[in-house]
Amino acid sequence: MKRINLSLVIVFALLIGLSGCMDKDNTDDTAKVKENEVAIENYLKTDSLGSKAIRDSSGLYYITRVANPNGQLAKRGDAATIKYTGYLLDGTKVISSTVDSKTTFTFPVEGYLFWGGIERGIFLMKTGEKTTFFLPFYLASGNVDKVNIPAYSPIRLEVEFIKTRTEPQQIDDFIAAKGYKNVERTSDNLVVIRTNTVTGDTLGSGKSVSVKYVGRTLDDTKFDERTSSFTTGTAGTIPGFDRALRKLRRTEKAIIIFPSALGYGKNGNNAILPYAPLQFEVEVLNN
């Protein structure tokens, strides 16, 4: 909606908030950039494939361990799913995609507050590939101590690119996983799934209604739940929600799903990430 009082705090303890930016006022930064480069190059001398490492213009180095020429490239706005493990150059494990019983991590390409090295590196891979990235501190956790990563630490990151899915594909996957039937879908991927039978006219535009709803992302993470009043066809809510309401009748219940273009777009909103398709369980009240 236009203003949602979000209660969800996205927890990704080792990655969220890890800045990839250098503090330009810190005179140590310039020297540390060179130190990182030397440390990475020395490490590569000990790697059996180190001679095949490529230095990107951003300063990261990478080695393709497993190639997949027929794999897909990530595109802006896609949801990329990876497995990863990160180490200091002395071999100390410091981060992993294995969090809360999960083994993979999915994030919106060019839309997530993530390490700059991953934002850059995902475009250097295709699905099915495994790559080792060597990230200087300014593309990793930055120039201050973070959790178990000392300031100015270069990181070796082992990444497997599992898949990339467009928003329509994410919606397709979600509908299939839920087994939803009787799906109404517009050309711009607004989905309405009615869960009870109500006759009569749909609300249309300019109607004042009270709606009970629960909002979730497609991984079923709840970000909002409430009963609110709306006037359909006005600027009081996000487009996907408003357009779906106008298709419903009083006392009707439905699942509505729509892509970020009808939601919070490339910027997201608080706990809602950029390029995030959304689902709402709604009930139009009879008042």
C-alpha cells in the first residue's frame, strides 16, 4: 500500500549492512587497496588454477572452476539463486549461504544491499557455473570490523550459480507450488485467485471499502497484516492491489499476486526488497 507499517526485520546477519564502500576520508584506504591486491596475488600463486585468474576492472579477481557455456546470464530485476561460502585468505570460514536450514540464497539482481563484489560478480557467471571470487575489502565487508571479518579483509568467495528467474517465472513457480486453480491473469501478470463464490457487481472504481488482508513475499514471509479502508481507483494504494480490489465483490475473498512493476518497483519499500513480486490474501468486508 502507499504507507505500510512494516513489522518484519529482514535477518541476514552476516550480509545485511555489510558496506562495500570505502571511507574516502580514511587515509588508510588507499594503502589497504594495494595491500589487498598484493595479498590476493600472492594467494593466487598457491592456487593450482591461479594463473587462470582474471582481474576485473573493479579490482576483483575470479577463477571459473566449472564452466557452463549454455547457462543463462542474470538480468537486472531477476531473482538470482546462489550457494556461497566465504573465507579469509588464511582459510577461516566467515560467511555461508547455509543459514537457518537453508543452503541457497536468492537476491534481486542489481537491487539488493549486498557486497559490491557479488553484485558485480553475478554478471561474470552463467547458471550452472562455479566460480572463486577474490574480493578486495571495498567489494566485501568494508573498512571497519564486521562480525567475524576484520576491517580491510580481502575475501575468497566460492560461488555456485544455481538459477535465475524473471518475475513472471517466479509467479509461475509460486502458483505451481501452491497448486492454485482457476487463476485469472492479465497480460501484465496481475493474478486473482478467488477463494469463495460471490455474485453481484464487482467494486469497480470510486468505491469506499474495508479490506482485511495479509501481505507476503513469494517465499511466504509476512510483511503486513491488518484491516484498512480504501477508495478504489485512487492513489491511496499500490497499483496491483487497487486493480485487484476493483475486480472483487463485497464479501469476496481472494489471493492476489503481482510483479514489482505493480508494487514497489526497483526501489522496494522497507522490508520489501527491490523487484519483489508480492502476494496478498484479501477479504472485502461488507460495509
